[in-house]
Amino acid sequence: PLFDTHVTVQAFATPIIGVSIAILAVLDARRSPRWTWIPAVLAVVGGLIAAVSGPAIAITRDLSATSLFAGFVGVSLWLIVTAVRRLVAVRRTTDVALT
């Protein structure tokens, strides 16, 4: 029963999370320097692949579909690059404000 509950919940949650992250990556890249499209594409592709993973497991009952969760690696790389980029931008504006 616990496994079935988990599979049912993830069938709804992973598409929401994956698609939301893909949209957020596109919106962030549109307002950022041109080079940020590279990690954003990784996040979009990874988010969409991960979004399919939950429903694929729920529909097929095949646990080999868990390899689709690896799409979150692209999302993770985008999050790291975005966090560092924004941290550097904040530090630059803070340094300018202090001088």
C-alpha cells in the first residue's frame, strides 16, 4: 500500500515540478545574459524528462523508468549556475553601493 501511494503521488507531483522548473528556467534565461541559455536548456530538457518519469512508472509499473529521474541532473546544474550568477551579481551591486 505504501509503494502504491508513493507512485500515485509522484505521478501527479513530478509533472508539476518538472514543467514548473522548465518554465522558470526559460523565464530566467530571457532576462539574463545570452550565455545563460546553455544551462537553461539543460534545465528545460531535464525538467521535461523528469516530468515524464512519475507517470511512466505509474502507468507501466516498470521500475526501469526510474532512470528518467536522472533528468533532474540538468535541473541541478542550472540551479547551481543560476545561484552563483545571482550571488556574483548581488555582490557586485553591494560593492558598488558601498564605495
